[in-house]
Amino acid sequence: MHYTWDWLIFFKPSVTGEGLYGLMLLRGLWWTVLLSLLAWTLALGLGLVAGVARTLPNRPARYLSTVYIHCFRNTPLLVQLFLWYFVVPELLPVDWGNALKQMNPTTNQFLTVLVGLTLYTAAKAAEQVRAGIESVPRSQKQAAMALGLGTAAAYRYVILPQALRIVIPPLTSDFLNVFKNSAVALTIGLMELTGQTRQLSEFSAHPFEAFIAATFVYMAITYGVIVLMRHIERRARVPGLLGAA
Amino acid sequence: MILKPLIRSCLASAALALCAAAAAQPLDGTLKKIKDTGSITLATRGASIPFNYLDDNNKQAGFAWEISQRVVEQVKKDQKLAKLEVKTLEVTPQTRIPLVANQTVDLECSSTTNNAERQNQVSFSTTFFVVGARLLVRKNSGIKHWSDLVGKNVVVSAGTTAERMLRQLNEKNKWGINIILAKDINENFLTVETGRAVAATQDDIILFSNIARARNPADWEVVGVPQQKEAYGCMLRKGDAAFKKLVDGVITGMMRSGEFASLYEKYFLKPITVKGNITVNFPMSPDMQELLRHPNDQPL
């Protein structure tokens, strides 16, 4: 392979006159982290609601959340993102669509990806929550009811405390996936970590250094997430309950 | 000293070997690979119109694509190969340099600018096209000059030399342009067409081909003084003098024989089979005429 390695490229000024090449990666990292954490927080809330709704006795709530989960879990994220970015503004009333399109482009791209990523991730998280709830023996709910608790109280005090502990490990995977999925943002022009890495590799003509560096950054992020989730898992453990050794 | 004659003869034979090597020009690099594997890998592009693209019949076509075809013929003739398998690999602006550098692709002829950073990783053939970045706007947009872009949304294809130029211009003049990045040439035009950006910056020839493909070409115009002339060349692996000489020879040969001019007419002045039949309509610029008189492989 005829390739000129230059690991100092990150400390050299960019040809665009916008600072060092390394700064491009940092700027990308900022967007990736901001986008992923926000999307994950929102998705966790929405996923919890949708997951619980799928197991409720109330039929409309169950149908609504089933339809939502099926639509968003069974279509590619990239397709969803393109629909949000290119199609939705055209379906809105003309004034709204234009207002959306004339927004600051970075804000517009960020919000679009945030909506897309949140709804996609929440649909997956909801399925985890539902699986967790269903893994709690039915007799527990019946016992709670027999003690005079209503549906809300039974969920709040008996079912969810157990179900949510069970789903911490699978949710860790979803949390990791948010960071990796956030890279789709580059397809509509939001320059997060992968996007900036591509830019860096184009401007500097040092693609391998750029992508190797980005790989390590992603690994560091995901390792951090794993450590954090392990910690939460240990803290949340209740002796005598499932999975607590 | 009994060793001396021995050393001398050793040296002599080594020198002889070197001379013989120089005389026979043993194959190495791309040509050796082509001969050993009986195949050559050319890069293709999906929509780099009219340089390298898939036409309406799903066939690869384009000005630069045909140049790479001529190179294949020349390799076949020079190496006296009865048959040579031509493999193709579709590349994007982001993948083309790594794929040439790591020797997956032997030759990439499309709309690739020859510049100093890229020359660290790859070599460029004799220039076959000269462009300058300009602006594509709606005729009623009121934008005539670069300075009219202050505070506006402008779209540019990510990772291109046009993006670099726009960022430099914006940074230097503090124009406060919102730069929207599109991932390819099609998305670039979609962004101005849907009104997300008031103008698109690209190499002028690509803007003209976008107008030709627009739903209503009469709505659009190209404005602004061309910025920063750039030279398109074929990319090949670095430090491969023998293959570069062959490719350069093919291009200058085409220029001399008039084949280049007729190929130019075919792709830039006559209808091509994209989206029905469009005509790019881009007569040879003075820069191109100058290039034909003095072929060279220098970045501009």
C-alpha cells in the first residue's frame, strides 16, 4: 500500500481556515454526545410509557402503542430520517414548511435527527420494557390487586420495580446503539463525529488516520456507557430478586 | 588480496543485473498487478454527470469514463494481453482516495480535483478538464454575486473542494453564510430546489449539468465570478511512474488526435441519455483551449 501516514495531522491547521483538524473531531464529538444523550433521555421516557401501554388492560392504549412500535421498529432508521427531513415539511401547510426550511440549518438538522432518533429508539426501548413487564409472574399482579391496589398502584409498586431491574442489561445495548445510530445524522448534513471524520479525511487526504481516531473515540464513548450501566445495575440490585446474586 | 577480484566481480555482476533490469523495465506496480491478475479495476460514479455516471439504460457512460476505457485498450495493446477483464467499483467522493491508495481501484477518472493534499496519497494524470466554482440560483432570487450570500443558506457537497473554498471565503470575509452540506450531487440540487438553500456552490460544469436535469431548466441560472480554478485528472496510485506515463500518453494522444475534441462534443454539447435526453451545453472555456495546447498534470 502506498500510503503516507501522518499522525500529527490532528494538530495541523485545516485548509478551510477554521482551526486545527483535531478541532473538527471535537466539534463532531460534541454533536454526537449532545444528540445521543438527549435522544436517549427522551426515548427512555417515551419508551417507558409506550411499553407500559402495551400491557395495559385499556384496549385503545394498547392498540395505539402497538401501532407506534410496529411502525417505528420495523422500518430502517435512514428511511425515517429522510421522511422527517424531506417529506414532512412538504406535507405541512406551506407557511409552516417554509418556516421550517428557513430555520438555521444546523438547528433544523439537529431537531430533525433528534425527533427521528428518539422515536426510533423509543420504539425499541418500549419492547424491552414490555418484555420486562411480561417476565414478572402474572400472580404478582393478581396478588397486588387482591391487596386492593389499583392498576396504577400495582404497576408503580409491584410490577415496574421488578421489570425495570430486569431490563437494565438489554437497555444498555439500546443505549450503545443510540451513539452508533446517531451517525445517520450526517446523511442530512449534520456534521457529527462520523461526518466530521469524513470531512477531515477529505480535506487532509489522510483518511486512515481520521477513521482510526474516530473508531477509538466511539470505543471510548461506548466503554464509558458500559461502565456507567454496570454501576447502575449494581446499585439497583435487590438481594433475593431475579438476577441479583 | 584474493578477495578483491571476488568483490569486483560481485559488484560487476550486480551492476550488470541493475542495467539489465533498467533495460527490460520489469513490471511493477499497477501494470504488474494487471498482468498477473489479468484484470483491471476501474472506479465508477453513480451521478457525476457528464463525467462518469449510469445512463438511462443502466450503462456506465461519461467523458472521463470513456477516457478510462481508452486506457484499458492501451494497456491491452502495450502488454499484448489477449483479454483483459475490466472490473468496476462504484466510489463516492469520500471513498475514492482510500480505495486508490490501498490499491483496490487501479484508475479513477471522474470529477476529481488534483490538489496538493491529495498528492500526498495518490498521483494524478494529465489534466482533462478545468473548472471553477460558481453559484446556482433561481433566476428570481436576486443573487448575482458572491457577496449577495451574506447571512443566507448555501448548500455545498460535503468533502468537495468547493466546500473548502466556500468555508475559506466565509471565514475570510465574515459573511455569516449558513453552510448546508449535501452528501452528493443529487441531494445538493434537491436542497436548492426545495428552498432550503438560496444557492448551491459547485464546480461550474456540475451546476450546468444540474440545470440541464432540472424539472424546469429555464428557472435556473449560474452566477458569480468563477472562484479558484481547478484541474480534474485521473487518480492512480502514487509513485507508479510506468502506469502514469501510460495514462498521460493516452490523454495527450487523444488531445493531439482530435479524439478529445469529439468526445467533448459528445458529452458537453450534444444530448446525452440521462433523464430522457438532456444537453449540458457547455462550450469549451478558454482554460480548456489552453489546456489542449499545453497538456500538463499540474494542480491549479
